[in-house]
Amino acid sequence: MFARLIQICSAFLFASALAASSPVFAGDDGIIAVKSAYPIGETIERLKRDIADKGIKFFDEIDQSKLAADAGITLRPSVLLIFGNPPLGTQFHHGKRECGTRLASAASRLRK
């Protein structure tokens, strides 16, 4: 239980550090946009490294611009990172099954 609390606090501190070091834009839709000071490739690698360092489970990296190109659609560089905490998420899922659709965290990185 204590280890899970540490993971949650670490994730919160990670998000807070990002917010404190970069311009942050929050919309009414619950999406928080943080401008990175690094190129897209380096930002993605830094995020993945930070996620791993915090002991958070990394599920997948989806290159949305490649998928769009495969479908014949042009899209600016865009990558979706999916990560979360399965032991903690499972506890929420047992309490309320509907929350399973929103448990994994995602970071979408796109170049503007």
C-alpha cells in the first residue's frame, strides 16, 4: 500500500514539475497542454524515461501521424503515450467498473 502511495505521489510530482517548468494551458475539456522546450523525439524519450523512473507501467507508444499516413491522411507529427498503474487501477475497477475506460493515462505529443 505504501509503495502505491509513493507511485501516486511521484506521478503527481512529475506532472507538477512539468507544469512548473513549462507554459501550461488547460481547457474546459480536462486536457492539459504543456509546451516542451525540446524537439518531439527528445520530449517523447524524456517522458518515457521519467515514466519508467517513477515505476509507472508503460503500455504503448502510438505514432498517430504514421497511422494517418497509412490511411492516406496528412497529420503533423503526433505520438500518443499510454501509461498507468494496473494494481491501483484494478482497485478502482472493482469499485466502479465504468471507470475502466478512463484509467490509463495518456500523453499525446504533437508538434505545432
